[in-house]
Amino acid sequence: MRSRVLLVEPGFPYPSKSKNQANRIHKNFVPVGLLKIGALHKRLGSTVRLVRGNQSHKELEYFRPSLVLITSIFTYWSRYVWDCVKHYRTLFPKAKIIVGGIYVTLHHERKDFRRKLWEYNAEAHVGLHPGAEMCYPDYSLLKGDVDHHVTHAMRGCPRRCKFCGVWRIEPKRHDKSRDELVSEILTIGKRRVIFFDNNFLANRNIEEILRALATLKINGNPVIFECQSGFDGRLLEKKPELAWLLKKSHFQNVRIAWDNSVSDYQSIKQQVHILDEAGYKPGDVSIFMIYNFDVPHEEMLKKLNYCKRLGVQVADCRYRPWNP
């Protein structure tokens, strides 16, 4: 009998539809980790199903999984993860349950976390899944058509920002080559590609990649790209030609970040100028600005005024530490 694997994305409270920057990002979100894991288990001969939230016994009446895999993302949404674990442990008392993802990786050593694992007879998977990383996402697991492909050009980040957990979640750096990435995009065959990279421009092969993406076509039409986590503007300052290559490669919805103090204004101004010279008008550029972290409120207001002066959009990012 073929094993049955249930993939679960907890019912996270994604923002409702609106025109603001954050909600446009959530609109394009797919549980890419689960889609890769699903592809892996299908390859191994399992029957796989993906659900969101706590499905009822009736909805899963004919699908009795031997393995339940539950993902996690933001640490401040941890209660949705444990709510799912409790629900599916009750529903499938004999199934093996494994939780993974961002929250799990960052907090798996905490005593209260381990206590909950014991309480629900569950296990934790820490970090990336090596087998799943070798697979492309299986979009057939989702309900409805997805008009874009989600991928990473690299894992890891050379930065060590205090508010960021990427260097702990992805400690081993891996840069895809031009040929790897082109082959993947052509195989998937979608004309819209969204990178979930944390520092896309830091890829050691970035110039080769961008030159290849600039000429890439699906059914005779150019492929459109987006990098949801934005670009490291400091790398644009070092190599302004990267901005031109991004434009030639049909990258849209350009974002950079102003994470630190107001004293970085001249640097931000230069980054906006570089993008402008490449063809991205300031009004089409968004600047991520983290608040509620270590930049005082007064400085944040000054930064907002400077952004208004530059004519750019602001994508506000509230820092929310995990609260057990």
C-alpha cells in the first residue's frame, strides 16, 4: 500500500486584499517549501495532499495519512502552528507528525518548544530539507492555477543583520549557476518568475544569470521577473551596471531597503539615482523600512520625509519579536 502524506499550511492570517506593498507580497505567496517536499514524496511513490488550516474529519474522510508535515513561517504566528499540530494529532492519533519551517528552525531548542513537541508526540525538522531542495515545486498540489513560479537563485546571505534570522535558517550558502536557473525556468514554463531570495544580487554568478534572463523567452514572449525581498542597494552602489542588467532582464516592482539610521540617506539617495539612471523611476521604487526595532521614532519620521523628498514608495515592515 502506498503511503499517504498530508502537507499542512496553517491558517495564517494573511492580510486581506488591498493595494499596499505588504499585501501585494502576500498575494503572491505560495508554500514553496511544502510544494517541493510534496514533489519529493511523489517521486518516492507516496500519495500526497496539501491542505490549508484545520480540515475536518469529513473533509479528510478518505485520506488517512501515515505522515503529516506542518510548515511554519513568522515566529509571531507560532500559535497557528501549534493549533494545527493539536488538531491533526487528535484527528490522526497514529500518524507521524513533523513540523518545520522558519519558526521551528529558530526556536527548536527552547524548553517550551520541546515540551509542546512531547505533548503532541511530534518531531521537528530544522533548516532546509536537502532532498526537497533538489526538486521543483509541484503546483498541481494547489487548488487553482498559479500564474507564476517561485524559486531561489541562492540560499544564505553574506550579511548578519541583527533583526534577521536568514543566516541561521540558511547557514550554508549555495549559489545556483546560470545554466541551473535557466533550465529550471524553461522546465516549469511560466512567464512570471518570483525570486524569494534574501540577497539575490549576492549570487556569485549574478551577472551571467542576469544576461541569460534578459534573453529568456517562453512561447516567444519574454519572462517577467520580481524579487520579493528586494535588492541589496549596497551591492548596486558597488556595481551600478547591475541595475541596467535588472532592467534588461525585465525585473519589475523594484525594492531596496533602508534598515538603519537616517545617516544612510546619501547612500539611499545614490541607490535611487542608480535605479533611475537604469530606467526605474523613483515613483516605481519601494523602500523597505523596518520599524519598532532599534531606530528611534524621531529618526523614522525623518526617514519618511526623506523618502517623500526622493519620490519613492515606502514598504513599512514592523518588527515583531516572538512572544511565547
